[in-house]
Amino acid sequence: MGFILAAVGSAVGLGNIWRFPFITGQYGGSSFLITYLAFVALIGFPAILVEFVIGRYTNLNPVGAIRELGSGAWNYLGWLFVAIGFVILSYYSVVAGWFLRYTLIGVIDGYTLAGPEEAGQLFGTVTTGLDSLLFHAVFMALVIGIIAAGVRKGIEVGVKVMVPAIIALLVGLAAYAFTLDASGAAYSYYLSPDFEYLLANWTSILPAAAGQAFFTLSLGMGVMITYASYLGEDRNLASDAGVIVALDTLIAVIVGFVVFPFLFAAGIEPGGPGASAIFVSLTSAFSTIPGGRLIGIVFFAMVGIAALSSAISILEVLVSYLIDEAGVSRVPAATAIGVAVFLLGVPVTVDLIFLDLYDKLADGILLVLGSLLLALFVGWVIPDIAREELQKGIGDLGGLGTAWIWIVRVPIVIVVVVSLYLGIVDYADFLTGSFAEWLAAR
């Protein structure tokens, strides 16, 4: 149960609650949702098993695990996961700090805003400067403290409290959102697929759905390798993976049932630009709907808890590397890496262009690349080891083990290669467009 909740806690975080609603809004609501669900079922589930078999077979961190199983150039794959973890956690912590700050704002002042313009000004104040830097530091200190306490006393105890709390709060918020007059229109936008829109925009929807799936399932960065390294051989990896994927996806879907009714009730169009969408839209909504102050405090606090559960999983990957490879004890390892991650995130507290720079690189390229290389490694380099490891705790797989290997070898590789190509194109457009304009202005 500790493993499942830790893995779900890793998967359920800003990816589900901050990122999922605005990405869904930007890419057509239901059109994105149906693509995302298909990607999770067809690609996400087989891909999470790839990381599970590596982790349990080696009982090592991603760097040590790949080095034990591979040779030559494959040994550098583990280092890619370390780099991805550094990049993601650096900006993840900054955004999580914003949610802590918005929770405090609700407690002290409430969300008494006249409209989106004032909400936008508040977002600018919270997300840049001393406020952002301070809460970035507070959040990283919390993550460091939990990781320093260890796997059982820190991570396991923490997620056994946080994950059920997240689910309970989300269900309560969804039930409240159902009572709003605009909920019917919101559900129609969210659940009625527009296939014409999907066919016209699939080149942008597919990489967005792929990146979101990898981000929210914590794939491609070695998190699931690390957590599976603590498992015994009696565990049924397939059933554990099914529970984790199902819970993570269910929570993401429930978030849509919470956020979109709030936006429609306030007359706000979903799909606002980038990171500000949820903050600006929801603070405007909370200022108009009945009980908005209390609902806002609960929502932002819940996201902060979810972010914490994910952040500890990413930092654990980095810390486990120092513990296993360099013999550093847990407390100094957690402190040193946590401080390094904090420093890398400082530019994001200065200008939001760095959030886009980090996020588009990590989400659209690095996570997808990590998943692609892992699929190639398991499918073509160690297929026999992977198949035998998957069988432990399950029994005779018959032809299912071979079928899984071929799914990893061909369909996953093809879809991920296409997603990676589209992600690289999108990042290149960003660098030559928005980022180039920002540089020119300075």
C-alpha cells in the first residue's frame, strides 16, 4: 500500500491539477481529453511496466540500474533521468510555492477581486520577485525534510496521509461544482468529443497529450524505477501498475469536473494562456461563486499537498543516486541536492519566460526522450530479463509477456518518436519566437 500510494502520489500533483485543466482548455476540451485517455491506456500502462521491471530487478537507482543491465552508451541513460529530475523539480517547486501563497491569500484576505484584470495583477505579484522566491524556498524545505526522514518514516507516512486527503477534497469539490448552474454547459464542453476539431489539430494535440501523460504518470524520469527498486518479488507489477494508472487518470478527470464548472459559472473561457490560466481564472471565479473564499482555500491547499507528494518522488530519484553511488548518507544528500534544485529554479521566480523554457523542454522533449530510450532498452536489449521479471508475482504469462514486449518494441516506439518529433518542432518554434523576442527586448 505504501508503494502504490507513493507511486500515485508521485503521479498526482501539479500535472493533474495545475497543468491538466489549462492544457485541456488550450487543446479543445473533450478533443484533448479523449486523446489523453487513449494515450494513457495504450501507451502509459505498458510504459510504466518498463520502469517497474528495471527497478525491481536491480533494486537500484536509475543510474545504477541501467549500468547493471546495459553497457556502452546505454550507461548514460541513467544520467538523463538525473538531469530531467533536476530540471522538472526546479520549476515545479516554484509553481507549488504559488499555490501555498494563494492559500495564504485566501486565509488572510479572501479572493475579493473585481475581475480577470485584477486577478492577473495579483498573479504577477505572486509569481515574480520576493514572494515567489520565498515560497519556492518554503516548498523546497518541506520536500527536503520529508526525504531526509527516509523512505518509511518520511515518504510512506507522508503519502498515506496526503493521497487520501487529495482524493477526499477533490470529490467534495466536484460534488459542490455539480450544484452550480453552469455545470451542464461545462460538462458538455468537457465530455462531448469534437472529432472535426481533433482531426484538424491532431499535430498539436498528440504531443500535448503525450507530454501530459508522461508528466502526470512520472514516466521518463526514473521515478518509477526508483520506487519499484524497493519492491519484493511477490508483488504483481501488472496489477500495481493498473491501480496506479487508473487512480492517477481518475483524479485528473475529476479535476476537470471541478475546474470547468467554476470557470463556466464565472463566465470565463477555458484555455487561457499558459501557467497563469488556472490562477487568474479560478481566483476570478472564487470571487463570484457562493462560498468562493472557502472553496478557494480548500482548492489551493489541496494542490499544494498534491505538489508535495509529487516533488518528494522526484527528489528521491536524485537522492537515491547519491546514496547508492557515492555512499552519502540521506540527510546531507537530501540537503545538498535540494539546495542545488532550489538555485536552478531561481530564474523562474524572476521572469516567467524561464518557466516556459524549462517546462517545454522537460515536458515536450526530455520526458518523451527518456521514455523512448527506456522502451528501446527493454524491448530490444533486455527483453528476456524484462519478461521474466514481469512474470514474478504473477505466474505464467503465456503469450502475454511476449505481446507486452512487442507492444513496447513497436507501437510505443512509433507513437513516442512521432510525439518527440512534434515536441522538438514546438520547442524550436518557442525558441525562435517568444524566447527570441524576450532576449531581443533585453
